[in-house]
Amino acid sequence: MLRDRWLLFKVAVRPVEESSYNTCEQCREPPFGVDWKKQEKAVREEHAEKGFAGRFGPGLPRVSDGSMLFLLHLISKMREPAEGSTGGRAAIVLNGSPLFTGGAGSGESNIRKWILERDYLEAIIALPTDMFYNTGISTYLWILSKEKVAERRNKVQLVDGSKLFRKMRKGLGSKRNELGPEDIQAIVKLYGEFAENDRSKIFDTTDFFYRTITIERPLTLNFATAPNRIEAALAAKVFAKLTADALTSLRTVLESMEATKLWKNRDDFTKALKKRLKDAGVDLSTPQLKALIAGLSERDDTADVCTGAKGKIEPDTDLRDTENVPWNEDIHAYVDREVKPFVPDAWIDEDKTKEGCEIPFTRHFYQYVPPRPLEEIDADLDAVLGRIRARLEQVKA
């Protein structure tokens, strides 16, 4: 088994001799950030018509980056496990974007979730930067399997091989680093041992799942017919269709209301405003009335909560927020602990809850390095300034 892993890894990362390069520079690179605009029609038709019977059933990434289409295509070519034959295994080098781009419910997130739900992802290995001719970006080797060994089932291994490389004697464009035999041996050993250490982390597949919940807060407004609010309200586009006489009549009605009075209940203010408009014979459409009321309002935490149909609390869209909740945690318990101590009136709009999946590789290997003491930094600055002063004195002399 270890020999198979060694061969798989060597095939995936083997150096390419300069003489074997294609004349097209793009052919010297893995499919990083390649758009699929030219293939968009065919891909979308396959997704819509064949669904999971085709290659792209789990979802489609953004058109500007087709990396995950290559990944789905590769998985579709892997042999299914059956009696007398083992499931297929494969490896592909991708940039960092397939790990985390796309929020919950996006095509990229759905693809990652589908791969992990089916337990196809065995490991991801971070490779050194400056490994390819035309780019110096971080790259990752995805190792896939349709029939994992027992110890790896429902697990994903992350291996940090970004510091394991040797410098090339002569660079080729952006390619300045390469994996030497000892580096490959070290990475294969980390992968084969399947153990936790500074360069190897093991997770359950569900550790990368999360839910994005929408946090709402109630809309609380006060209302007034002060001159500045009247001007702001009547500047809305919906009033452009009113005739000059109708606009004058509307302004007169608003100015006739007590300018200093502050209404803190929207229903009471709406009722009073409608009565004034009716008495003056001013007829407004529903959009115009809504725009007028909105223009005469300001947010006020001390005002009554605005309610809609059947007394349902109306959310304030400007205060709307989202939270990513770990998969194994109850969303209500999370909000009670993380949100309500700061905004007690918040609630979850469960109709907007989405499921997501991302693999924050670098976060799991991040090591905090405390800054140097301020005294040490000051000493270095004083030393530098001292040298500058000495040279200036030499110039003056």
C-alpha cells in the first residue's frame, strides 16, 4: 500500500524536463483559474439534463475558474469499487481557490460537500510555492479515492509540505523550487503514517461542514415631518411622475402636520398621514406611500417595533448579519451564546439557512509568532539612526 502511495505521489508531482515543455505557455501549468466561457453552454446543458448521471451533478463553479470542473471530471473517470476490483484512486494539483471560494449554497461549496459526503477525499498536501513555470502561487495536491482503507474512512488528512523543497540551480520563469527525492520521501512518510503532528492533521469529513445562518433584528423607526425629512422624502424617484400641482399639494399636507412632533409607532403615523392625504384629496399609489413613509423615518432604538402582516415583526435589513455555525453545533445554542448577549432582540430567519463546506487549510497550520518586545525594536532603530548620523557627519566633514 505504501508503495502504491509513493508511485501515485511521484506521478502527481514529478518534475517536467524543460525539453518536454509545450510551446504554449499555458500548457506548462495545471488548470489554475482557467475560465470555461467557451464550454459554458455544453457544461450547463450536461448539468441540467443529466444531473448526477453526468459529470457535473453536484453543482457548477463560477465561470471564471474551471478548476473544480477538472476535479469533477477526474472523479467521474475513477473506477467504482466492485467485486474483484478496487475503487479508483487519483491525484490532481490545484491552486488554493477550490479549498474555500464560494459561500454556503454556492456551486463550489456544494461540490466540496458532495465530495466529502461520499468520502472521496483522502488527503490534501500543500506543495511549496514557485513550483511551476508561470506562477508562484500556493498549490495543493488532492488525493482522491473511491475505496479508502478502513482507517481512513470518513477522515481527511491535511499535510503541510510547503517547507519541503530544494532550490533549483537555474530557475525557469517563476519555477525556482523543486521537490528533491528526500522531500518526496518526507511527504510520503507523513502521508503514509497517517498520524497527527506539526505537519499532518487528521479531521472527520464533517469538520469542514457548516451552516450559514441569517441573524435578524427588529426594525424600529421614528417619524416626523420636519423640513429636512420632507425634502429627503420628496426627492425619491417615485414622485417624479407627479404633476407640479400634485407635488405642491403633497408638500402642503406634510407641512401642515406638526413638524416638531416625533412619532414612534409606524402604524399610528401611517394612519394619521393617510387621513391628512385623504382630507386634502391627495391620491398616492402604494409604492409612493411606502417611499414617503420611509423618507420621513429615521432609525430609533427607543421606538416601537415595526410589524407587518399578521403582526409579524419586520426585520431591519441594514442590521441583518450572517454567522457560520459549525456543523455539529445547534444553531440556536450558538446564537444564545455568541449573539444574544450583545443583541438580545436578535433572532434566526431559518428560511435563509444554508449549508456550506470549506477547507481552511492554512488556518489549521497557523502558528502564532509574538511580536518582538518594544524595547528591542527601539534599540534597533536607535542603532540604525546612529549609523545614519555618523555617515552624515562624515559627509559634512
